[in-house]
Amino acid sequence: MRNTKIILLNAALLVLLACATAWAANVAQGACVSYDADKKILVIEEYDLNFTPEHKYGQPTGTMIEFDTTTAKIGILPEPGDVLRLSYVPSEKKNTALKVMNVSKQDLMKK
């Protein structure tokens, strides 16, 4: 009886840990190129992970990525040039943003 409980508990934990990776969203960070509030379309120039004193959020890669922000939670509205961090769900047709944080206007590194 005791072994059965341990086996069932371990199996439930394994299933929970396996499903946890499916709930994770992708994250992108970059400079806002354009934001159309009517069409709910946001375009950023993605940054890499090479942090330097001159580029504390990473260096621009030249890659433009478009996001659908129809259902996204947006903090401070993005403007061209702002540094943004987004969580999103990628797909073949469009990238759907879940959350948009305006890093340059809400800088947590200053605190």
C-alpha cells in the first residue's frame, strides 16, 4: 500500500513537471519600431544577449519581429525607440503577444 502511494505520487509529479514546460512562453526584447494601436500590431527590432555598458539591454540584431497585441496586457504604451520586453506565443502565421513591458520607461535596474 505504501509503495503504491509513493509510485502514484512520483507519477503525478513527473506528469506535472512534464506539463510545466508546455506552459512557458517565449520572450523577446528589443527596440520598438512601430506600434499601431488601431490594428494592434507591434514591430520591434530584436536585441541579442551581449550586454555591455553601452548596450545594457543587448545589441540590435537587425531582425524585425511583428506581434499581434489584441489580447496582450500592455503596461506603459510603447513608442518608437522604447526598449520593450515581450512574452509571446509563436506560430507560423503570427506571433501573439501575451504581455508587453516598456523597459525604458519602467526601468527596474534603477531601483
